[in-house]
Amino acid sequence: MTTIGTSRLGRSALTAFTWLIAVLFIFPLLWMVLTAFKQEADAYTDPPRLFFAPTFEQFAGVLERGFLPYLANSAFVTLASTLAVLLLGIPAAYALSLAPVKGTGNVLGFFLSTKMLPIVAAIIPLYVISQNIGLLDNVWALVILYTGMNIPLAIWMMRSFFLEVPKEMIEAARVDGAPLPTLLYRVVLPVVAPGIAATALICVIFSWTEFFYAVNLTAARAGTVPVYLSGFITSEGLYWAQLSAAALLASLPVMIVGWIAQNHLVRGLSMGAVK
């Protein structure tokens, strides 16, 4: 009985510790949500005010400051770049996993090396190139950059998923005479669909939250949501309530997509974890 009681106590302590860690992780998000429904005067109180009269005034102010065009730019850039990453990355990951050729290791090393260059070291040539080809302050410049930024990670992730496809399934399809497009899109992709969904979600998050390229290569026409949020930092100080409302509106699309795709995300990230 002592052993059983000790075991139960240990499990209870572990559960309580896990909940504590979870609360610590989501506390900034909860505080942002609370602050978004406050008046500016309530957001600055010390000690913080937990009980207040909720208001939607900050959300109305965010929309009046032209939030929707920035949201539309972010949505277009994120969706277009993620789609481009998948269209280019899926065949590449297939070739590097299920149909490897001489030099595959060198190609993988090259993909990984592209992530080692600090983005600040490339901003000046990128700015000059964008200006010369007419893509400065244009959403297509961000689409191209985000595609290049995400595709190495996507190929590495999807390659690990493709390696989990049973070789017998591919051999059977080849024996039946399935051409490469049919083999890829009707045999392989349904197996690795959760992994591709997880990869797409990570690309969406990286593209949606990217700030450095957007703030340096866009101005009035192609600004994204992170650029819009930076506009709340003024010489007069921070408008905490309105900034929290804007951040909440900016976070909602990614949170909704993550919530919808959470099952695919868990399955995709756990592929190959259990043999």
C-alpha cells in the first residue's frame, strides 16, 4: 500500500508540475487577452487590475487604423509562399528520400547551410535587387523570400516523413506500372499527409510572424501584420491596450489554423518516433 500511495503521490505531483508549466507558458497570452479588453487607463494600473469593465473600444481603434490591408497582405504572402514551398519541396523531398542519387548528402548539406547565413547580412543586396527589378514594397518580393527561407526546413522535415513510407508499397505500385506522378500523389502523399500538414503549419507560422524582411522591404503598400504592430511603438510610449488588441487580432488566424490542424500536427511530428 505504501508503494501504491507513493506512486499515486508521484503521479499527482507530476501532473501538478505539468499544469504549472503549462500555465506559465500560456500566461503571457492570457494577459494579452485580458489587456485587449481594457481601457488604456486600466492597462497602466500598478498593481494590475484583474477586475474591470470589458470594452471593445480597442478593437474598433485597431480596425480604424487600417489593420485589414496589413492582414490581407500577410494572408496572401503566407498562403502563396507556403503553397510554393509545398509544390517545390514535395518532389525534392521525395527525390532525396525514396529516389536518392549520387550527391544526395551534399544537396542536404547545402540546404542546411543556407540557414546559417544571418538574414541581416543579406538585407542590403536583397534591397538593391528588389529595387532594381521593381519589387520593392511589393508582396511578391516577400513571397519569394519566404519561399526561399522556408524551403530548406520543409525539405528536411518532409524527407524524414517520406523515409517512413514502406518500401514494399512503392515497389508494389511500380510493379503495377504506376507512373511517377501517380506513385507520388496517389500512393506516397496519402501516407505522409500528416507530416506535410505539420510542415505547412510551421511554414505558415514562420511566414506570418516574420518581421525583419517585411519592415525593411515594404512601406505603404505591402506591409504585413508584424509591421503594423510596430507602429504602436511611438515616442510617446506604448499603448498597451490597443497593442494587445492588435496582437490578439494578428494571432487569431494562426491560432485558428493550428487548432483546426492540431491532430495532423501531432501525428506529423510524431511520425517515426515509435517503431
